Amino acid sequence: MNDFNKIEEFLESGIKESLTESTSLNFTEKLMREVEMAKEFAKQDKKTYKLLNFIIAGVITVIITSGVMLAYLLGGEGADENPGGFIAGTKDLFNGLSAKVFGLFGISLSGDAIMYVFFAGAAIIMFSLIDRFVLKKSYN
Amino acid sequence: MNEVNPEILSRIRQGETNLFKEIVDIYKDRAFSLTIKILKNREESEDALQESFLRLFRAISSDSYEAKAKFSTYFYTIVYNTAVDYYRKYNSGSFNVTSIEIHEANYNDGDELTRDFEPNVDRSLYDTESMSTERNIETAEVTSIIRGYINTIPQQYSVILNMFFINELSHEEISTILKIPLGTVKNRIFRAKEKLKEILFREFNKEELIEYIKV
């Protein structure tokens, strides 16, 4: 090794020695306690997240089911008595849509079936939006 | 440097939290050397480092650390960013690793490195003519000059030197973490070393120093 390399090596080891610092003796111990706490909090958050998911899914299902049932019951009775009403109009709209869209492919689906699919889709979209913008933001 | 075994990461992810201690033991002092260069305060630096390790733990546990990135680079990015966050919290300005303030009118390239440093070697303590080389250049003197120099150079240099010599990051990795050009990283490491060489050669006779190093 020539003198130049020796000087370089000497300087580098001097720089390394001067830069090195050490944490206090109980640093790891303190940190590991915090890590255990973080793990516990994460567990709790996961549980709360799952519970909230379950509650929201339940509430949405109840709302959609009640809506569909109400529409079906009222639509069955009211459509004849009140042909120009909102429910009858909605039913007509889905019937018309079904005939036009699925008719093109030679499939025949009732307006009711389309309505259920539509509400189910709306529920899935609503749930994923709540999950993405509310729950995941709060628990991550 | 020992990179963390992916097996350990996977076991931590599966709940073996105690294995995280192995990572802490490998990195804590090297990472602390970096945070203290930024924050200049032991207590704040330990707090920032603790937060960095917690961020790392959460990233490993939640699977957001992707093994595609080199572990040490990923970790030191967290350490640097957390220390900068703490710097902002405790100081009014933001941490600036890019530019160096120059106040002197007759500024020469590299002057900022020795702005706050004055080598203190008391030559009267030994007679350079009669004493042997080993005794002429006292280890303590050389060490104290290097330490004094390193402790007073601006953070724009010390952070880079620390990342290069202690954290063992490559020039490219440092450039990526600090978001500064690769040339700046190389130039600062080179200039810091050259300036130190210049100081030592000014304080000690070059031949003596070479002899001393050989011993």
C-alpha cells in the first residue's frame, strides 16, 4: 500500500471514529416497550375496524332491503291505484331499461330483477367508498 | 454492512415482535449518529430515532415495506425524514441540506468547512527535533483535530459524511434520500476529506504524519 492510500485509510478511520455516536444504555429496552404498545394498539384498531365494517355493512343491507321490500309492497298495491306515482314510475323505468338493454342481447329480465341488481351494486359501491375514504383513513 | 435477513422481517410480520430487537441492535447507533448530526441534541435525537423505529415496525407489520427496496436505504430514508420532521418541530426554519450560507466577502472554496474550527495543537509540549516520531505526533492530538473538525463542519457536510462512512450508503443512495445531485454528494465528501488532509498537513509535518500512520 502506498503512502497516499495509507493517508486515505487513516483519515477515513479517523472520520468514522469521530462521527460515531451511541444511544443511551436503556434505548432498546424503552423502544421495545413502545413497540409492544404499538402492536397492541394495532390489534385494537384492527378489531374496531372489523367491527365498524360489520356494522356499516349491516346498516346498508338493512336500508337496501327495507327500501326494496317497501318498494315491492307499495309498488304492488300503489302501482294500480296510482299509475303516475314515483314507485310505479321507477318500476316502469327499470322495465323499460331491461327491455331496451337486455333485449339487444336477446335476454329477458324483469324490471324487479334489474332493480335488485342496481340496489346491490349501489350498496357495494357505497360500502367501498365508506371503507376507502372514512375507515381506512381513520385506522391507518 | 449486514442487511436484515428477509426471514426475520417475515417472522416479525407474523407476530414475533421480539425479533425486531435484532434490527434495533444492528442499526441504532449508526442511525443515532445521523439523527444527532441533524438535531444536535441527544434527547431530541433519541426521540426522533425511537419514532423512526416505530415507523419502521408499523411498515413491516402492515406489509407496506416492499422487499424490492434495499432495507438499509429504506430505513435510513425513514430516519432522515423523521429527523427533519423533528428539526422543523423544534426549530423555526426548515432543515436545509442543499445550500450553504456564505457570509464572508473574500470567501474561498471550502472555507465553510473550517468557519467554526480552529485546530489547537500546543507545539511547546514536545520538542520535534529530539523526540521520536511516535512521540512527536501524539495520537490524542490527531484524534482531537479530526474530532474537532468533524464536529464543527456544517450539517450539509456532516450528514453526507455520516451517511457515507457510518450508514454505508452509496453516493447514489445518498443522492436519492437527500434529493440532491449525485455530483454534490461526491464533491462534498471529497472536499471534506481534502480539507481535513490540508489541516493535518498544516499542523504536522507530512513525512512525520506518514511515519506515524505506518506505525
